[in-house]
Amino acid sequence: MRSTQEILKKLERIERQYLLSMRNTDDPKAVSYYYGWHHALEWVRKRGDQVIVDEVVGTGRCSGCAACVAICPTNVFDYVEDRPINTRLNHCIDCDLCVESCPELHLSDVDVEMKSLDSYASRDDGFGRYGDVYLTRSARSEILKRSQDGGTVSSILVYCLEKGLIDAAVVSTTTPEKPLYPVARLVFSPQEVLECAGSRYTYAPNLLALREAYERGVDRLAVVGVPCQIDGLRYLQHSTPDLEVAKWYEKHVVFSIGLFCSEVFTYQGLMRYFDEVKVDSSMVEKINIKGKVIITMKNGEEIVKPLKQLHKYERPACRFCKDYSAELADIACGGLATKGWTITVLRTRPGLSIVESAIRDGMLEAKPISLEDEPMKLLRKLCLNKRERPSPPLKTMFSV
């Protein structure tokens, strides 16, 4: 239990941030912070690990981003079945880093967005602030063969590793033990990037690999993730106190690539879906979702199945997410009716510099895309749909 003085100090900081946010009460982010501020009243008396387990995991809205696991300086948490578990209770030193880094608590929204993007992101046309948007694809055939859509993400990582711009990258891959089961991976070479190419439609806790990067002393790091993971990364970088483990992420992550995401599915649900549509999951090489489920088998056969049956297996936490286009990433990428090309949204100057260099040096091909082109209309529609989708009711101490 916190002392009265500690509780008052905590409330003073929360209220100061709340008042700053509520200057414009029509701003959805201010409303979101208002919600988080009231929720914070439930945790000011608790230890940080208890807040995460009770008020985030316990209310059903934990995205599984693993920011709390990555930031904890005393290894309190294990990550089990898409969520943190405070296994080592006696390790907690009451630093609150886990709470400060949790994007679901909305305790630093204003600061995080301000610090994540720069003045280059001067436009907003319904898919987050940005500077420019292009269609891009890899100029290397071996990357195109192994990647999703235009292979842009893999190409950027390979390019940066070859040029010495980064030393490693946080990505996801699958395990040989279970078909299509996703895990986080820290990669150090272009070959390792290609081994991990392709999209995952079940949740991979990419940020778990940040801890490995920290422990191994990686100097220059790139991070790839879906929007909730990019949010978790930004909170790690910009909302936590000035402690070594917290500031490491701000200093050593060179850039981030966010992946467009409507939803992902539970692993068990995906396996049931394959049974329902009579596809042998052990023989699946990769899947792609474009209004339908496109399944590529290991023998090269392509099978198309309906998407509607898969929706019932959406991860429950995804219903709380309002970000389709990774609005806090340096670079945001996705394929939407672009026929082998990737929509590439540049949101920061570091992101712009990397993509322009890759184009100039022949790693990426690029062409302009208009906001009135069908893929961009679809992007805006999907962003709006996700933003306006009602969130499920929370289970809190105030619930009836």
C-alpha cells in the first residue's frame, strides 16, 4: 500500500496531465485521457504489477503488447498466453515503470504523440499524421518471393542491415514445433530477416525481443509491429521516468515500422478455422487476408477460403484498439488492393530518410499514389471503421 504522501503526489501528476489534455474537450485523445484518468483512481494505492494484472489484464483490455514485461527492471513478469503474469511478486520495487509504459492506461497520450512524431508529419487525411505516402515494392526478386505484398518491410530491414544503419531488428517468426505459431525474434542479418518474412494473423509479442536487445547491448535497433505494439514501444520511449532501462529504448531504437491491422486471431481459433475449411494446417506455408483468406500451401498450391468464418476467432483485446494504420510509427505499411505494392506512409524525418535512401540505392521501387485512388479510399475507410467501432464494456470495480 502506498503512503498518503505518495498517493497525493501521484494524483497531482495525473491531474496536471488531465487538465492539459482537456483544453480541447472535443479532442478524442482528451476524452481517452479523461477515461484513463478516472481509471487511474483505482490504481494509485496499488503496486504497479498489481495494476497491470488487475486493471488491464483483469478488465479484458490488455493488448498483449508486452511493454510492461520489456520495461520491468527486476523481471517480475512472465508472458503467458498473450498476457503478462506477475509471477515473482517479491521482485517488485514499486517503480511503476510497467504502469507508465502501458498504452492501455492512456496516462501520457499527449506527451507520447508529441514526442513520437515531428513537424514533418504536417498532414492528416484520416489515417494519422504523416508527411508523404507512396506505393513501394522490393527491387529484389528473392525478397518478393518470400514476402507479403510488395516486400517493403523486409527490404527496408535488409537495406539498413547491409548499410550498417542498424545492428538488429525486432520482428516475428514462427516455430517449427507448432504450425504458424508466432514468436518474437531479434534478427541480426539479412538472411534472418528473410527467414521471418511474411505476415502473421495470430499475435506475436514482438516487444519481448526488446528485452533481449537491451540485455545484449544492441546499439542501433529497428522495431516492426502492429499498432498496439508500436504504441507500447512509444510509451516505453517517451512516457517512462528517467531510469536507465527506460531511457535505453528512447536512445537505441533508430526507427519503427508499423503494420496496418484490423484484427488478429487467436492461435486456437485459427487452427479451428483450418479444420472447418478442411485445410491441413501443418502444410500451410503462409496466409494472406484481402477480403478473403488466401492460403499458400508448402507445395505451392493456393487455396481461397471465406473470411467471414474466421471473424468469430478475433482476439478479444483487439476490440479495444482504435488504430488501424500504426499512427505513431516512423513508417507505416500495408497492402490494400495494391496488387503487389505496399502503401508506405512516412510519418517522421528518420522514416523519410531511410525510405528515400532505399529508393535512391535501388533497394525499393516507388511510385506516387493519390488520396483519391481506391487503395487510399479504402485505407481511410478502414481507419474510420476501427476508430468508431464500439469498445466492449470494461469489467471494473465500478461495474454493476
